[in-house]
Amino acid sequence: MPTIHVVNRCEIQPSFRVQQAAGMFDLHLSSESNTEFSVELPPLDAPWHIGVIVGPSGSGKTTVARAAFADQFESAWTWPADRSLLDAFPADLPMVDICELLCSVGFSSPPSWLRPFSALSNGEQFRVNLARTLAERRELAVVDEFTSVVDRTVARIGSAAVAKTVRRRQQKFVAVTCHYDVLPWLQPDWILDMADGSLRYFAENSHDSVSLRRSFNFTQGRPEIQLRIQRAHSSAWKIFHRHHYLSASLHPAAQCFVGSVEDRPAAFVATLPFPHPIVPGWREHRCVCLPDFQGVGIGSAMSEYIASLFAATGKPYTSVSGHPAIIRHRARSKMWQMTRAPSRIAARQSLGNLQSTSSSRRMTASFRFIGPPNPADARGFGLRAVA
């Protein structure tokens, strides 16, 4: 293990108040103040993806991180004040890759992508900064003050999202933080605890991994997220509408459902009857997950749960989407069958009172839900289940 040895030297300028403070607290007054750190870190060529430098304020986290990862350390990015945040990403990065990266860290709200960075919420800025860091530092990314500016729910969800992204992209990522609560969500491969200078590290096929995970009460995966779903009045849409990637409108006949995490609204799904002349059924009308909860599959889980309720009525349940992340998930999922590959279709006329949104200008894909129906829960929600 390489050893990082750092000495912080700070010159002390004598003054009347400095001498007063030294006298009041019996401090030894010298010309400089030195702080020394000596810790071990795993080598960069070792088989790891996520590391954490954690500890209380003043314990030397940032000092050690700067010394160990000077070329990869970035505490803050510069963002254009009057242009979309998209324009700040590397010029050689294709737009499709930027979209995928933003979605993968849990920022799947295309309307917000068009805004300047300064117009985003703290939670949104946190995720965009993560995406920018992963784009700029493609081999090793180091983030100081990780999750310090967001509430702890956003911190945990965001940590799980970035961990999944880093491992999928085969990158290396180091989080520097004073918050121990993100450790189970990051599932790090090594932890340097600056409180006592101890390094807990495990490599692939090493028995050390067991002791590390037990020491932090890790489960086999990240902690479970409890999603509470209930019927909702259409007025609940006002919480979610600006985050939908298409239209802010909601059909008056829509049946609405809201999913909550820790008593906070997190996701919204609305359905409509589909008046097919031969095989009438249901279709997903709106599906939105709020930015604070994106990146860990909450939106998809709720969408599939609602689909299982309406599938229990014996009628087909379908969905059309143009969102790249949704199309990618459903194309791989055993719960959905793609009935039309991504393509542009001709504009359609309205069917009675049901207005059909034209997708002739954008790529969309059609899916049919083929997962198991849920008749017991369907009856609980007041639906007529056939089984």
C-alpha cells in the first residue's frame, strides 16, 4: 500500500490578540503551526472502483485527497452563466453520451437540461456536478465535500446512483465526505477513515471484503428503499409536471397514483383507457420521478407496479416513450415486450376526448406489459380484477 505523508505548515503572525488568546488558553506561541498526516491508500492499479475518504471536519480529508490525487482533484467546475448546462460538457462528448450520463446519475429531467446550472436546485446541481466530473475525469474522478450540500435522503439516493454508474462505466471514483451515512449506499471498495487514520480495503477474491462489509453493517447490496403507493387526485400532478420530458398537461380522465419515500412524494404515474376498436385496454399516460429520487429505479418500479394492477383487469397495458433511459430499461426488461422499435411515426388525430400527442418529430418506442398481473392489489385499488 502506498503511504501518503503530508505536512501542513501555516505561518502565525504575532499580534496583540494572538498573544491574548495564547495567554488565555495557555497555548505555546511559535512562528508557525504544523499539522501532519500519514496514511495508507490502495494503489491506483488495484482492482477497485469506489473509494471513500471519510471523517469529521478538520480531520485532514481534503488535504490527503489533494496530496494523493492532485491531477484528478476537482472541488468545483466553472459553468456558463447564460447558457444551458449541456454546453459545459466536453466538446468531444456526443450528445447521446451526455444524455446517458445525466440519466445514469439520476438527473433524468430533459426540460431542466436546457437551463443554466445556476437555475437548478441544490440536489440537481449535485447530480449535474457528478455527471460533469465523470465526463471530465474518465479514468479517476475525485469529489470533495461529497453530498455536503444536499439533504440526507438526496445524499443516499444520489450515492446509490453514482455507484451504479461508476461500476457500469468501469471508472474509479473517490468520494471525500464527512457523512458516514452514504457508505452503505456507495458500497465502497475501500474506506480511509481519517478519524483514526485506518484504511479498510479489500480486493477481488479477498476474504478482507467480508470483514469490511460487516464492519459497516453492509448488506449484500445497498439498503432497501420503501416506496408507498396510493391513489391521488389529479391536483398532485402540479408537484411533478415541470419534470416531465414532454407535456405539462394531464388528461382529465387520468387515474393518478403517487409513490412516496419517507413520506416525501417521489414518483407519479397516470393511466388512461385505450379505446382500441378491437382490443380495448389501458395505456400509461404520464410517468415522472422527481430529481431527488432519480437514478435508483424508483420510476421504473412504480411504472411496472401500476402496470401489474391494470393487467389484472384482463386488458392489455401499453406505453409509448421517447425517453432514452426508459427505452433502454424496457428493452432489457422481462416485464415489457417491445411492439415497435424506436422510430418516428406519423402524427395522429385525436380519438374522441383523448388527445394523442404527435411523435412525428422524435424517436419513440412502444411497449406492452407482459409481467405478472397483481389481482390482489388491483382489488385493493378498486380495479376489477379478472383473476
